Amino acid sequence: MTTPLLGQMMDVPLTVSSLLAHAARHFGSTEIVSRRIEGDLHRYTYRDCEKRAKQLAQALIALGVEPGDRVATLAWNGYRHLEAYYGTTGFGAVCHTINPRLFPDQIAYIINHADDAYVLFDTTFAALVDTLAPQCPHVRGWIALCDEAHRPPMQTSVLCYETLMDGQDGGFDWPALDEQQASYLCYTSGTTGNPKGALYTHRSTVLHAFGAALPDSMSLSASDSVLPIVPMFHVNAWGLAHAGPLTGAKLVFPGKDLDGKSLYELMESERVTCSAGVPTVWLGLLNYLRETGGKFSSLQRTVIGGSACPPAMLRILEDDYGVQVIHAWGMTEMSPLGTLSKLNWEQSQRPLAEQRKLLEKQGHVIYGVDMKIVGEDGRELPWDGVAFGDLHVRGPWVIDRYFRKEESPLIDGWFPTGDVATIDPDSFLHITDRSKDVIKSGGEWISSIDVENVAVAHPAVAEAACIACAHPKWTERPLLVVVKRAGFDVTREELLAFYDGKVAKWWIPDDVVFVDELPHTATGKLQKLKLRDLFRDHVLPSALEDGRNCALTPGAQGKPVR
Ligand code: ADP
């Protein structure tokens, strides 16, 4: 047996602190701008940020926090939250970002499950902390992210962040860490059952940051001014708080006000070139622009993901506002980036209509993620854009197992995402559903996302959800639940007629119900489980007529048609 020849390059571990150290040294004067809870706009630089992150590390060490301990955050996007990211992970503690929009009971469950040593919180959450503290007896201290003057009146005895910082000088060297040490702990939102923890490593976080910055990914550069609307408590703001320092991009944090007006004003005043957020916030921003007639003077592109970006939104942003949309798919268990919609050279030579169809999909994987779709028998399905299957992924920033869970979620070394998708010959992914939201009509799948996308393209529709409804003949048929846009009207019949020629006939919903609002999860996704519960007893007209009206017969591809 010959001994393999080892390479002779430096063994420098990939640590989170190296990202900020790089930015502080090479982009030291680049700005980080934050709209604060206090109401003003705060500005400082990467150099200042690293010094304060080091002060925080010193303060936490003085409080007895040790490598491996979890330090949680309940905070909006801002400079103190960024300091918490680096000031904890930098010395080997784990930064546990908590979504404050979850129910207090769920948050208490997460804090106790993670066994958080300290919790850093924005003063907006003072009342929430008073509710949580009695339920979380193992937390050693709650730290308010403010100075003494802004300390809120509370029942819980809390420490003051700026006072802790003032006691430290920032004269601290980031210690060498093993790149396999834990960096961040992020919990899934737990739409089914209790939230589960994904524990990233320094290596996975840094590799993901490289992936996030790539040209065919979020394409970050030192010439960008980046405004992450996606919260830092939602999967590390999709990696922007790491890819920013990695590239030296200017960072702009919006704080707690995510309404259209506040975001637009910040984008304009800070000459933002790139942003990222879920479709719901873009809806708010677009409504604001429609009302005011505003245009973007610096914004070039935005990443939209977290749930499917309706093609109608994509068209408006690109055609009316000149903003390139990068449609992205990922999940907490994937740090989160998986695929992004960017064309290769050959695809960009095709007719415009064809390019646009491709860009509406969730896109192509970036290096670091591999994917496949499998059928019910576990066998891989073809990439023909037609076959639907369970989507499995693997790669160095994909979860291996959940925090404090023994059993592995993997199947043959692949992580089953719980999403159902097609992959086309261009290797573009198209998410059709979450497996638990799939509608099965006569044994064939209907994509609820595609059905919703048609509805929201109607001018009178603000939001739409498509769910399965029981049917005596077809087992399930689609029901469309719609929120009308204020000041607009549309009837059930008009909306159903709007589907003509836009989807296969048998995908057209059997009924439409109008409601005032739809239920959402803490991350702004449609809560279809709750909707299915609400409409459990809904009787479809087609079901009443016992199939006579829906007279389904096998179509050309053996699929039922109406
Ligand atoms: P949670 O799982 O806690 O709801 P995640 O942010 O991890 O929160 O959600 C990941 C899921 O969100 C994916 O598995 C997928 O179902 C959905 N999702 C994310 N991005 C998209 C997208 N671009 N299109 C459709 N679905 C998406």
C-alpha cells in the first residue's frame, strides 16, 4: 500500500471570525448602516464592528460563557445583532437566533431545548422576555440590547448590553477554532410538531458564504450596498451577514420597520443596489410604489425566496421597475441556499419568452449542493420537467442530523427536503408543493403553487391559497381560498374563467371561497394545515353533484380532464 501524498498548503481553519477579520482589515472603512429601535440611523464601519464584536466576546467570557455554550438572540436586523453573530461564534460559543414571531410557548420550548445560557434581546421584546423568563429557569441572564438610558421597565432583572460593552477594551485575539465546531443554531418554524434545531459548523457557514456570494448566486461584491430584509433570525439572513463581510459589501439594516415606505426610503437614501426578502415584503413595497408613483434609483437586483415568487411579481419588478429578480429556493436545514434562477450563456441566447419561463422556476444549484428527485419507490426520476418527485439534497452545508436527536433524517446519505419538485433538462428546479400540501386528484398531482400563481396574477386578488378538498370521485380536488385586493371585486365565475388556457383544465379549482385574511406561519408562509382544518367540512359543488358536473374523463396523457 502506498501512502497518499499529502498537499503542502497552510491548514487554516474556515472560521466565522475570519470573515469579519477580513472585512475589518481590508474593507475597514466600509459602512454598516442600521435603523435602530431607538429611532435614529446608526453608522459605523467594519473596523468598528470587529472591535465591538471583540468587546462582546470579552464580556460574555467574563460572564462565564464557554465555548460550546449557546447564546440566543431575539433581535431585528441591526449592528448589535451583527456584533452578537461574531462576538459569540468568534470565541467558540454558538449563536442561537430565535424567531420572535413564534408563539411564546414555542420560543420557551426552543430556549429550553437549546439550553441557552444567555439571551440578547431588542427592547421591542421586553414584554415577551417577561413572559418567557419564568418558563426558562436555566437561562443565566437576559441582556437588553440598549444603553442604560433606553433600558425598558421590566419585571425580569436584566443586564444592559452597552454597560457590559463599556467594561471591555476590545483587545482580544480571535482564538483558533476547529472548523467543525458549532457556529449557529437555527430552528425550523415547526409548522408540524415542535421546531427542530439545525446546528451549523464554522466550516459550513463559511462555505455557504462563499456559495452565497458567487456570481450565479446572490452575486455580492464590494461595490454593492446590500439591504437584507430577510431577518437575521431567519436562517442567518440567508447568509448575507457572512457574505457581506466576505466580499466587503456595504450593509444596510432596516431594524423593525419592514413596511413599504420605511424600506423604500432606506433603499433610496443608502443607494442600495441589492436586497433579499420573502414575497410578502415585496408585495408591501410594490403596493407603496404603486400608491406613490415612486421608482428605484439605485436598486439593481433582489433575491426573492422562502416561498414561491409569483411570476406576476417577477414581471412587475423587472418590467416596471427595472429590478432583476433572482428566485431562490432553500431551507433552514440547508443554511439555507440551494438553488437560484440565473441563466447560463446558452439559455440567455434563447427567445425572451423562453428565458422568462426558466427564470420563474427556483433555478439551478450552486456548487456545494447536489439534488435529485425520487418516486414513491425511492428510485431517482428523470430530469424531464414533467416527472414530480420528492426532492433530496446533499452537500457540505446540508444538515446531517437535528440538534439533540439521535435518529438520522437521511435516506441513503441524502436529506429529504419534504418538497415535491420537477427538474427540467436545463437542470432547473421547479418546486410544485410541500409533500404534505400536495393535491392528489384521481391519483395525479396538482401543483398548488402553480394554481396560486395564476390567481395572484388577477388584478383583484391580493393573496390566494390552493388546498385539497375531499371529493367522492377524485379523492381530492383543489379549492381556492382568496383574499381580494382592497377596492377591487371579482366573482367566483370570473376567477375560474381567468384560468382558461393558463393551466391544464383538470388543475382548475373546483370552487373559490373569499376570506378576509389567510393564516400565516411565523416566517410569513401560508399555513395550509390550518386552512385545511378550517375547510375540512367544505362541500365542493362538484362533489355535491356527484361528479356529474365535473364529468372527468381521461385526457390525452391519461390524466383526468374536466
Ligand atoms: P420552515 O421549514 O421552518 O417553514 P424554511 O425557511 O426552512 O422554514 O422553509 C423552507 C421551505 O420553504 C422549503 O422547504 C420550501 O417548501 C419553501 N420554500 C423556500 N423557498 C421557496 C421557493 N422559492 N419556492 C417555493 N417554496 C419555497
